[in-house]
Amino acid sequence: MKYPYIAYCKNIDIKPVFKGLTRDPLIVDLSVGSKVFNAVDITNQPAFQRWLDQTMQNQHTWGLASYLEDRETILSRYPQMKEEQRYFHLGLDIIVPLGTPACAPLDSVVQESGYEEGPGNYGGNVLLRHDSPKFDTFYSLYGHLNKEKLPAPGDRFAPGEVFAYIGDFHENGNWFYHTHLQVITQKGYDTGWVSKGYCSKEDLAIMDSICPSPLSLFRI
């Protein structure tokens, strides 16, 4: 069985990446023309984090920013994105407090684990491989993590087991507190999409077979 259809299989138990998420999430629009940009300077990530904290206070305990958003407004200042016009978000941003533990959604092996230095990049990041006789192998990627508490390649985690923690500005690519959850198929892994959290408009047509929506993997 292929991803995302595993989400409809009763014999496959997908665990939450973050335990104890309560209330409805704050939905944060980071696409071109968003009203968020009128409320806060999005280029100042500590200020944006303060805005998130104030906006969520007493109303939300977590937030989400969407898959396939066009984030040219934010990303055009980063040379690594602007050169290839890669502005469409390939992950689901799950907004949780600093230090929140991240858990494996399925039986997992750490395929890759490391630190991507530089503003706008992943900072601490982990790629989990998911193998099962019940579905085709695929991968889940987690960015913006604490670089001092990363697992080693080859480490194994059971569903629901903690494997990493949300990182601070100095170690997460200078982003607000969240993880970028991205699903990558075997085809995507083989063709080099692990290092790409965004795609160009021209690449959108093939993304369903490369980096499909992570929503089917995300549970609360």
C-alpha cells in the first residue's frame, strides 16, 4: 500500500508527532498577501515568535502553517531559494513551544541526522525511514530541531517514542518555534528531494509522487 492511503488502513496505527495537543490550532497564513505581514515584521523571527505567543495566549496551544503555500514574500531574501524560485512549501509547519519533544509516528529508522547551518535552512534535522510489509517504504523529515539532542543514523524508534526536540533560533535556521514535517517517497529520496523543503511552480505537477501532503501522517 502506498502513502497516503496507509492512513485509511485499520492495521496501521499512526501515533501523534506531538503528544497532548489540545484545543483547535491557530492557522497561520504565510502565503503571499497574508494579513500576518501587516501585523508583524516577518523578517524578524524573534518578533514573529512574540506575535505568535501573544496571538495564541489563552486561545491556542499550538498552530499550523500549510503545505504548498507560496511563500515568496518570506523566502525571496534567501539566495538558496531565490536562485531556483523555490517558494512553494513542501512541509506542514507544526507550531509548538521551544523544547517540545517530537515522537516517531510509525516504526522508524534514522536514515539521516545532522545540522544545516545558515539562516533560512533546517538547522537540526532528522530523516526517518518507515519500512513495513504493509506499505511501501517512505520517509518523514523534521527540521528546525535542537542540534544537541539529535539521534544517530541507524537509531530505531517505536511509534510514539521521542526522537528529537524543537530547537531555538541559533540552531533551527533562525525560524519561529516549529518543526517542518515533510513526507518524501522513495522516488523523492532517490532523486535528491531530501534537501529541498520548497519547490518551484514548475515542479508542482510532480510533487504528489515526490513529496505528497504530510497531513495523512499527522495525528493529534
